[in-house]
Amino acid sequence: MNRKKLFWMSLIVFSLLFSTGPLGWSAEPIYIAFSGPLTGNYAEYGQNWQKAINLAVGWINAAGGVNGRPLEIVYGDSKSDPKESAALAQKYTSDPKFVAEIGDFTSTACMAAQPIYDRAGMVQLSPTASHPKFAPGSIWSFGIIGTQAGEGPFMARYAVQLLGKKKIAVLYINNDWGIATKDYFIKAAKEMGAEILAVEAFFEADKDFTGVLTKLRGYKPELLYIPSMYNEMALIAKQREKLGWMDVLLMGPGSLYSPKLLEIGGPSVNGLYTSAVFFPKDPRPEVQKFVKGFEEKYKASPNMFAAIAYDGINLLTEVIRKAGTDRKAIRDELTKTKNFPGVTGKITFTERRDVIKDYRQLVIKNGEFTLYEAK
Amino acid sequence: MLILAQFINGFTQGSIYALIAIGFVIIFGTMNLVTFAHGEVYMVGAFMGFFALSLWHLPWYLALAMGMGVAWILGFLIEKIAFRPLRAAGHMPPLLITIGLSIILKDLAVILFGAENRPVPSIYGETIKIAGFQISLLQLFIIALAGLLIIVLRLLIQGTKIGRAMRATAQDHEAAYAMGVNVNRVFSISFSLASCLGGAAGVMVGVYYNAVYPVMGDTAGLKGFAACILGGLTSIPGAILGGLIIGIVENLTVQFIASGYRDIVAFLVLVIVLVIRPQGILGKKIRAV
């Protein structure tokens, strides 16, 4: 081939490559590490995170990146297994290119990795860890979902005061999050004068709830409070229907707020009470920008988990913009966060490095989440 | 009343365990071998049932037939690939091959179907009241269906030529061979038949718990095997009894102790029975299907 022609061709190809896309950056990217469940039981949550984060990063880089440097997320799949999240933490903290970490999903997975981030001195910002002991556990840990210390009393008020149900039974998932969630709910409900008739646990892999439901039914509760994820909740709702136990209300915390619950649960989850920190019909401009962008890119509406991850990555970006890429400077700047306008509400860290959220009461009607209206 | 409800829960679960356990009994009885891929055959049957019910919207009996059919084919292939070439190699190699097959099938299912839980649509969602007591129609349906399959199996084994050949092979396959029984064919049919029952159990579990997922065969295979040992390894009535005992003990444990203890107590019962009666509840000295 003609050498001159080859030279010009390659020049054109290279100039095209460098004028658009990520190759156009001359500066070294800023790396943020991601640890979350991209496969396994919690895959839907982690994949929603990934979508929201990719959307946010796309916008950030299109607008010139962070202080002239592109932002890059390195994704690691933890399956929300504490063994995996700890291994990822080991990998991330030992690589100096990472400035901070976002993740993991369950409180258990976060708390398993926590000592590693703590020892290495790297920010661990979990979008969803709501265990009250997570954020206070290390000066490097931050939680932005709000803790059960806030949601527990909120749900108790919903059950006892709004719905007027005083006879309550609890069926919870036996992990760190489930135990904390039921404890805060029970404490608050008792203070409001409710009677807790029975408390039963199930395990993460359980699929058969007929036995435990039959047992709980014997206590004749008016309301069943179920701290769990959507998978188990859908099965519990279906199996309860099969047992013909209809004279009880089902309620669970905001972890249930996902279209998958409606898809798996079908008509069985109608009438289920839950809560949310993010509601896509919220008219605030930042919410609408996010919802529209997400719908255009993925042809699906974002859920709470996408929203909270979106807030997390935007918050980290904002902090890095102010403080630079030093791991310690990022942490110090993060603690100063005040009224950061997230799509899940304003973020202001308490001295325990978690936040107090505003919740909305929801109820499922005709296969859709709707705002609860008092009669 | 609650105890009765837990009994019915346990009976339903137990009749599904019994179907799995019978599969182990047939395989062990005729071939004198144990398979560890039985739970995965059950899982494949369950997925087939899920596809038939929720993607193709077929009626339950077609879904059941398809689940059993796929399991039959899978059983036929497993026997052909893993057992037949190694007939002379003793017990260990086929056992190890089935462990490998179990891992392969599980991972294949994760790749092909995804790791998440698949929702299976409910059938017979209603409950009926008998003497003021509410009973789920689906539970009655599952118990009846399991019973029907067991009766058909009994007729097959007692009343047909191939059933007679199976019983003869179970007693002594060399003698059966000498008498002109096509032992290879008997092995193949026995294995397929056992797998077919596993597939039926899979479809029933999918409908009962509304959940189908790739690793569902792990616990089911273990419980079915435990039921088979409890019953005496080579006795079909024993396997049924073993399955029902495990199912009922599990649900009574949930009622009287806690949900987390169900497997502990179920296996504890197994250990105690084996200590007292090492041959199992209905185990005999002479092997017979």
C-alpha cells in the first residue's frame, strides 16, 4: 500500500478518535470503585445502580468532567456476598488510582468490607446500607439512604396511627438489616401502644413460607410487618393468598419499592403498604431531569435504588470537584455536605455520617404504587 | 386447628419429597447406584413447567407432561452418558460423574435462564372450607397428583412386563440377564422413569411456592435422598413414608420451635432413626423394588 496514503488515513482515523468519545481526554481519568450485586439474588438492585451511575457519569463527562478530568467507574460484582465485598475492598484500597468507593448493597456486605476501607483510609459511600451501626462504625463510612432509626418509627406511625392497627406480627429476614429494621419498628410501635403478637425470622434462601405463615395466622394479627426484599415479599404475599389468609394487612419498609415486586407478586401484592424516599412523579426539576434521562436511555422508569445510586455518584463528584482527588480530603469535604439537592431529597450528613430522610407513604393499588391518602 | 394446618403443609411438602425419594429408590434398587444429579433433573423439570405455564400459557397438565417429558429425556441421556459406559467400573466413577453433571447443569441453568427467582403463575389459588376449616385447593391438588403418580407407578411396576423385568433386575441383574431380560434397557427405563418423577416434583414445587431458580435442586435433592434413606433405601412405601415424615416434622418444627430450625430437626430425626434402625424404617435385608 502507498505509504503516504496510509499516513494520511491513519492521521484522519486518529484525529476522529481523539476528537470524540472518551479517547478525547488528554487528562488521566479520576477512578471511583464500585462494589455491588450485578448478579445473584440482588442483581436487579445492582443493575439499577449501574444504569443510574452510567447515566450520571455520561452527563458529567459530557459537561467537561471533574476539574478537566474524566470520571471513570470501575465495576466490581460483589453479589452482595460479604466474602466478595471484602475481597473487592482489598483490591480497591490497595490500588492508589481509586479515590473513593461507592457500594455495597446490603448492610451485611458493607459492614464486612468496612474495616478494610477503614484501615486503608478510603471513603466507603453506600447508597443503601441502612443499618444504624454501619455509618458510625468508621469515620470513612457514609450512608445516604437514611437509617432504620428513622424509617422504623415512620413505618410504625403509618401502621399504628394512620391505619389504626394495634395487633401486629413481624416476619423478618434474618440478616443485619432485617434485625435492625424489625427492632426499630417494634420499639416504636410498642411506644405507640401497639401489641406485638409474634416475631418470626426467615433466611435469605427460603422459598417456603407456608409453615411460618400458618403459625403467625394462629396469633390473629391485624397487620403483618415484613422487613424483606421484593423477592421474598412477593412469595410471602402469594403463599399467604394460597393459604386463604386474607384478613390481614401486609406492610414492609421501602426496600420493597420496586417494579419487580409488582411483576413477581402480581395481584397478590395489591393492598400492600410500603414507603419510599423517591417517587418518580415528584415535580422538582432535578427529579424530572433524572427520570426523563433514565427513561430515554433505558426505556424503563427508574426506581428508588437507581435514584439513590444517582445521588451517591453525583454527591461524590461534587465533593471531588471541591476537594480534589486526595482520599482524606474527599472524606473531610464529604462530612461538610449540607443540603445537597439529591433526587431522593436533600442530603445533610449527621455527625454519625448518615442522613435523615423524608419518606412518603405508599400503597399498592391495581398493580401500581400510589400515594396513600387517609380516608 | 393450626396443628392440622401445619400437618397439611407438611403433607404437601412431604408428598413432593416422596416423589423425589422414589426416584432415588428406583435408581438404587435396580442399578445399585446413587445419583447426585437428581436434584438438577428436578430443577430442569421445574424450569420446563415454568416456561410452559408463564411464557406459553399452557394448561397445567401440559406443563406437567412437558416437565416430565424433558426430565425423562434428560434421565435417558444421563444414563447413556454417565452410567452405561462405566457399568463395569464399580460405584465410584458414576457417582463422581453425577456430581460433575450436577454442577454443569446448575451453571448451564444460570447462564441460560439467569440466576434470579422466576415467578410461576398460581393455579387453584382458592381455598375451600371443610367443617369450618380452611384448606388450600392447591395443596389438596398437589397431594392428589403425587398420590396419582405413585399409584400409576405401582401399576407399572406390578402389572406390566417391563415392571416385572425391573423387579427381576432389582433382585439379581445377572440372573435376570441369564433369563433373557434386556438389562440395559431396564436400566435405561428405570433411570428415565426416576428422572420423570423428579421432573414432576419440580413442576409441582414451582407451582406450589411460585419460585423456580437454578440452585433449587440442592436442598430438594438432599431432602429427597434423606427421605429415601429414612425409608430404607430400596423400598417405595418407605420412600413415601420418609418423605412425609420429613415434610411434617419440618412444619411442626416451624410451629413449635422456629423457622430456622426446620432443617436441623428434620435431619436430626434422620440421624436418630438410622441409629436405632440402620436399615431404615421399611428397609429389608433382601432388595426389592
